[in-house]
Amino acid sequence: LEGVIDPDFNRRADSLDRGNCDAFVASDDFTRQVLLHPEVAGVVRSLLGEDFLVPRGGHHHYFQEPHLGQTWHSDGLSGNGYDVTELQCYYYPHSVAIEDGPTMVLPGSHCRAVDREAIAHYGDIRGQISLTVPAGTVALTRYGIWHKAGPKTNDRARSMIKFSYHRTAPPQRDWCCDAAEIPAYRDRARLDYVTEVESYRDKVRRTRTWNWLCGSDREVALRWEKSQPVSELLNT
């Protein structure tokens, strides 16, 4: 979501220390201006359901001196790769150019369950995206996506605040309900750098994600039907 946050609020991050910024993220102003911004919260609502968990903490990634960049890593295991239970978000108070060492992400990598140390040796990967964005941008990703800071070649401050939203309930289709029948998943064309075999596998994953979000993934439905919250058992 490019440039959606108010410029006046973006400047509030100028005096923010690097590292833990729980108090800033949990503040009323940050909650109103960023976390519950209509466009940001609208995307979160569509992917995590109605009563999602709003972040009460975050981390300020701040770089000023030139550096070689980070290695590829994920902040956690990707799980099944098709479910969407956590959205990891990056808020950029200032514009980011390629010389600033932008965050780099690899779309689709959240589907690969790998140890983070196993991907650190990779260099540039076809399909990677550098998040060169205007000030006030919020990028939303599925937790587990491969990412890194790119090489920084200048002395300009580069700031990014990271936080996560979480799902609280099993998925169900409660949007686009004009018809009772669930719309079929419509895939995009195969990218030229993806092999036919890998493209097929990715399509299966994307289709399953769509079905999962619509509440029609039978494996997940059975898991919820045959389980019971521990709080109910302890209170009986």
C-alpha cells in the first residue's frame, strides 16, 4: 500500500530509537494512523478474518551507514505454506531508493518450509523484489517469506518498522457473498523464470490458499470439527 500513511505522522519516526519500539507501536496515535488505517486494516480483515489481533509491539530497523546488506532469511517456519494466520508488515516512514538498501522479498517463498540457515548462502534470485517505495508505505506479507536488507551505498537514514497481525478464528467466506457458490480460483499466467513443474506446484498451493480462505479446505475443517478449545475443557 504505497504512500497511504499521513506525511505528518511519518515524521514522528524521525526521533525513534532503533530496536524494540513496543511503546510506539502500541500508542494510540500509531494504532489509529497506521494499524487501523482503513486501507491497511481492510487488507488485514480480508486475509485474517473479522476479529484479528492488532499488534501491540514492533521493531524499528534503522540503517544509516553503508553496508553490504543481509543474507536471505525467514523470521520463522512457513508452516503448511498455504494457510494465512499471520501477516508480517513493514512500514516505511520515509521513501526508500535502491541506494538506501531496501528490503528485498522473494514472492512465493513463504511456501517453502526451510531452515533459515539453509538459504543464507543465496545471492540474487530471479523474481526477487526490492521494496523501493514512497514515504508512508505499508507492505503486508505472509509470515515466513524470505527477505533481507539489500546493499546500502549511501549515508541517508533508512527506517522500517516491522509488526505482525494474527488470526483468531478458522477461516470462513464472509466476503463476496452475492452468490452461494464459492467463486473458482483464477490463476495468473506463468512467470517466464519459473519452470513448468514449479509453476504447477505453485498453482496448487495458491488454489489451496484460496480454498482455505473461503473455508472450503476439508482438512482444516475436520481439524476444527474434531477439536475443542482447552478453555472449554478446563471450565467444565
